[in-house]
Amino acid sequence: LPGAATAEQVSQPEMRDDLNAVCRRLHAGGRRCLAVIAADDERALRRTAAFLDTARSLHLRQPAVYQVPAPATLDGGRSGLRALLAQHPDIDGVFCSSDVLALGLLIEALVLGIKVPDRLAVIGFGDVYFARDLHPALTTVRIDGTRMGEEAARCIVDRVEGRAVPERVIDIGFTIIERASA
């Protein structure tokens, strides 16, 4: 429908707040050498840019970025950690643009004998069903998917029924789910 809000407009309005919070959470935990593993899709690229902006505002060294082809995979997280550590062995905090990448990173950290979160803090994005069952349990960003769907449906129904949709972008908020990985 022309002019109807898309799921993208409802789900990821600006991403500044959630990624500011992620970067600030790592910083508050004493992490100073940060990195990002992200897929090359539009949302992940915006998440990366917001994270980098916050790191800059905190006067941190420019975080290293490892980009993987979308869709994100476990192998992307594993190869990302290996590549990042080869170039920047002092990395102590990593944001992954999806929980799948974070799971791959945790697997590789285990293989390499890297203790999470003692040596390396990890935060994912999505709060997928397995995040709480990992060891260590994954700290992640949760977006309210139910509310996202409700808001998108409301916008579509309003448009179909000829009502104006006043907000082009709807902020549904986020929550950082604190678990053991960061």
C-alpha cells in the first residue's frame, strides 16, 4: 500500500538509543577495546554506525568492524572473532548485530580458550529463544516483536480504511537483557 508503514519503519526507528545503550553498557563494564561483528544488511549496517558513533562520543578507540554476508550465520560469528583477534588481540568487548553471530562468537571463544565475560564481553541483538540457554547466557537487546506487529498492522488497517497514519516511524523501544556474557 502506498504510504503505509513498513515493518522496518515500526521496528527500527532510529536505533541510536539501543546501540548507545549497548556501547555504554560495555564501557560501563570497563571495556575499552571494542569491536563489532555485523551482517551486511541495511539494519545491521545502521546498528554498526550507531555503535561506532557512541564509541566516538565516549572517546574510545575506533571499534574494529568485521562484516559478514547476510544472512548472519554461526560461521560468520566464528570467523569474525578469529579475524578480529588476529588484527586486534586486545579486544575486550564485542557487539554482534544478531544473536546468531553472537552464538558463533561464543563457540569460537570456547574453542580458543577465551573466557567470556572475564576476557571478552559479548552482547547480541534479538533475544532469540536460545540466548538464555547458552553458557554463558547471552546478554542481548530485545525488541518487542509483538508490539512491532501490532503497530504495523494498525498502520496498515488505518491506511486501508482511509485514515491518516500520522507517524511515519514508530519507536517501540528496547530492553537490554542482562545475562552472563557481558
